[in-house]
Amino acid sequence: MLAALAYQVVSGGLLLLYYQPSVYPTLTICGQPSGTLSSGPAAWCSTYYIDHSVPMGAILLTSHLYGAYVVIFLVLVHLFRGLYAGAYKQPGGKFSWVAGTFLLLLVLGMGFTGYLLTYTQLSYNATQVSVTLLQSLPWIGGPLASLVVGDGTPQSLLSRMFALHVVLLPVAIVVLVFLHKRSPLFPGVFLHLVQWTLLYLGLLLGVASVWLWSLPSYAGSSGGVPAVTVPPWFFVWVFKLVDFVGVSPGAVMVFATLLVLFLLFLPFLDRSRRTHPRDRPVFLFVANSMLGFFVLMTAWGELAPGLPITPAEAALRLGPVLGANALAVTWFYHRYHRTEALPDEGSHATGRSTELMDGLTPPSATTRAAPPRAPRSSWRPEHFSVFGLVSALFLLAFGLLLPCALLVGAFLASFAEPPKRKGEPPNVSGSSSAGPWLFPTIGFGAVVALLAALVVTVIL
């Protein structure tokens, strides 16, 4: 997750070299003749320029988008892993859990604010619907919506989204990451991070090179726009809840707020000292229900957006999920306690079996604790060498060769451009004469740095 966050910072900083947070026309070329104002807003035109005119810009833009999805997915996986493992029961776990919950909200906020920055008609419509949902939240909805939209003009909305996405939310995320991270960074975590960073970069750049993102039409254009607004996948479940017959937007926001409050106060609600999920059937049922509900509503929203849902249909879809979950947790819990109650032949009761009996062991029964295990090292040099070699091979074979080939092609294509005729007006697209050389230089520098990291990884 740290590697994914770091790449978002680096790629986002490179995008800022060309991006213009404005809803007004611009001289940046996005389909119009050179020297004339664009028909689309500058935010969309600058994104179009990155996608079509900047060398390696399409890969950079696509990888930044896919990288944002990866960060959100990893944070959700990390959250549910901690929920199942009872990570908030460990020493200092309560504070770390609360910081991690706020980190999830901030990461979702990054996805929400960044979605508008391309200023397409789809992103603009989704943002307007999101603001309406935010306004429906009792008591605090109005102030929060005012914080987002400002004075109500499109430029104010875009400027605030840009400030939140580029400055305020990233700073808060960095602070919470350091508060949430309890293990020391050097040396084991750092070396482990290097090898997985190489793997992540290889996969991300390779996928972004093969499946480039297509920029939709700009806000206010007459281009085709879906009849139903579909937000990013991590907010689809909220939008789908509005389709329930008889459910108001305010009720949906109250439900989402209650889920967030439940996560925040979970360490204080689950007072048991046991951490294994089979020792906590109630919270295991809640975790399974939350995960199943999120997956089901997301898939439902993607397959049938905007279609109303009757109470009977909701019960038919959600009822089996909750029922099967309850049966599975009950069966798993009872089977677990029956098997744990049978001691192995020739073995003595351990401290864990005593804990499972909840103090019901007779006083005459003697227990002998197992000898303490030596702490497992979080980093082993032989494992690091193997994973480093795999990282190197994967990165070179899939992640770097294809982007580098495209980079070299863009670099050579710059020499094929016809020379400017005498008296021709200068380039008014917003890039200097060094613009075509900028990303090739950065790209080759990044390749050299990554290859050096690979050499160090394999040697270690």
C-alpha cells in the first residue's frame, strides 16, 4: 500500500506539470486549430493534451487512474483483514484502528475529488449527485456541501476539488499513514517494500500500457452521455441504495454514517480479549455481512444502474446472503469448539485451551505452558533474494519493456514532425520548446533508477 501511495504522489506531481484547474476555454490544443480558444474547458483540454500530445502521457494518466483504484482496494483489504484478525486488540491497536478508519475515509475522499478533475460530463454529473446526497445528511450535510461547492459556481467547485485532492487530503493521508504504521521502517520493512514496489510498478505500467483509459466528452458538450450516472466502483453501492423504493437520500447517508461510526468504535464494542475470528462469532457475522453487502450492491449497481428495487426484490437478493452467512458462522463456531475441546494424545493443555474454556477448568487440573517460541524475523535475506529476482524478471519482462518501447517510439516520432515555417506563430499550447523532451528524459531517468534498484535487490 505504501508503494501504491508513493506512485500516486509521483505520477500526480508529473500530471500537475500540464494540468489546468479551470472551467474556462484555453489555448491548449485539444482538437482546435493552433492559436484559437478551445470549445471545451481548460481542465478537460489539459487532460486531453496529456493523453494525446505529451510523450508517455497516456500511460502516465492511465496508470494514475488505475493506481488510485489499487490504493482504495488495498485499503479495503487491509481494513477487512484487521477486522477478521482482531488487530485492534493488540497493544496500541485501538489508536491504530481509528487512524486506519480515518485513512480509509481520506483515501475515498481522494477518489471522490480526483474524479471531477478531468471535467468530463460523466464526472460532473456524478459529482453533482454526490453533492446532493451530501446535502441530504442531517445537521452536517449543509456545511459539508458548502465546503465542497464553495459559492456554487462550476469554477469554485473545481477549484475546491483540486485543492482538496492536491494539497489538503494528501497531507492528512501522510500524517495518518505514519500514525497508523507501528512497525519500524528500516531495515526489514524498507527492503521488503523495495521488492514489492518493483512488482507493483511492473504490473501497473504493463496493464496501463495495454489497456489505456479513454477520455470521455467534456462537461457541457453534446456528446453521448449515459442516461444513468454511474460513479466510480467504490461509490456504486451508495448510489444503488437510492434505487430502493421508499428509501430517501437522507436515509442512505444516515446508513453510511452509521457504518463509519461502527468501524470507528469497533475497538470499544468488541471487549473480548480473543482475536481469532472463530472466537468472535457475532463480529465474524457482521464482517461477512458487510463484505457480502458491499460486493452484492456494487455488482448490482454496475449491472442494473438506476433501476428501482422493490422491498420484495431486496429481500430476495439480500436475504439469502444474510441467511447463508448466519448458518456458516454458526456451524463454523460450534465445530471449532468441539474440535478444540478434544486434547491431543500425550499432550498437555496449553494456555490457549485454558483460555477457550473461559475459566471452567477445575482448580486441580494442572497446565503446562508450551515453551516460548523464538520471535520470527520479519525479513530473511534468502527470501529477499528470491523475491528480488522474481521482481526483476517480472518488471523487465512485462512492466518496463512495453512502456520503454512506447517511450522510444514517441521519442523518435518527435523527429518526424515537420519543421516550422518561417513566420509561423509560436506554439500556444502551453508547453515550452523543451516539452517534447521532458517526459523522455524523466522516463529514461526512471528506467535507470529502477534498473539500479533491481541490481541492488538481486545482489542483496
